[in-house]
Amino acid sequence: MVSFRQAFRPQPADSAPTKAFRVIVPVSGGDSDVRLLQIVERIAQRQNANITIVYVVEVQQSMPLDAELPAEIERGEHVLKDAERLASSCVEGRKGSITTELLQARSAGAAIVDEAIDRNADAIMLSASLRRKHGRVTVGDTVDYVLTNAPCEVMVIRQAVPEWLSDHLEPQ
């Protein structure tokens, strides 16, 4: 297994190539995807990386899991195409690969963890933003699930604290 610490270390030019760092990168189509892919690029510049970019279409409980959701699937394909284009510069000229996966699941968190298990991932890198839920600040159910259940290292990139929330986080 390759750790984040090893992935961020530059490799000497005369060293033997190491096995590829396998990373799962869930995207949502938001502004945070660009920052997340920039960080993935920094890792890929230092080490061979097999990057799997994942978009999860969450299916409501009232619908069958394999329900036809053309609008959501089209959006997911568009998001994956954009993310793949941004990430393609990461592995250009290096031994590595980029794969995209469009998944349908009841829970995005469970789908991300299952993908990490299926691909024997070394890490999951995802972005999060703070929001309020029931009067409490949270990063959301998906991030919580991944942090609790992932079989590998997890790196969460949190966006800057929004102005509306910064007043509530300062010590009184």
C-alpha cells in the first residue's frame, strides 16, 4: 500500500518505478471539483497514479435502484467528462491512468466506499463544504460515511468557511 506521505515525496530520477498510487476521486460538478483535481495533479506529478473519478447518482428509496434517470445520468456524464479533461494533464507522459465511473446507488458514501474496496484503492480524496443541518455545522452524510467506513486513507479538502458561518465559529 502506498500512503499519502509517500505519494507527496518526490522520487529520485534514478529510482526504480514504484507501483501506481490508486486513488478514488468523487466529483459532484461543484466549484470544489477543480481544487480537488489540482491536488490530485500534485500527487500524480510525483508518482504514478491510477485515478478513478466517480460520480454517484443517488436513487430515492421510492424508486428501483436501476431506475431510468436520464437527466441525472446526462449531468453525471457531463461532470465526468469535464473532470476527466481537467485530470488528463495529471498523467500525461507518465505511467498512470484515468478512469471514470458513473454509479447509481441509494447512498453516495456507500457507493464511494464500495468502489474503493473493488479497486483496492490506496486513498479516497474528496471535497467537503460546511453547512448547517438541524442547527449544527456538518460536512454532510457522504463525507461522514466515507470517513467512518473507508478501507484506506481519506483526504478531505474543505472549502473556505462561508461568511454566514464564520461568525458562528469564532470563540465567544
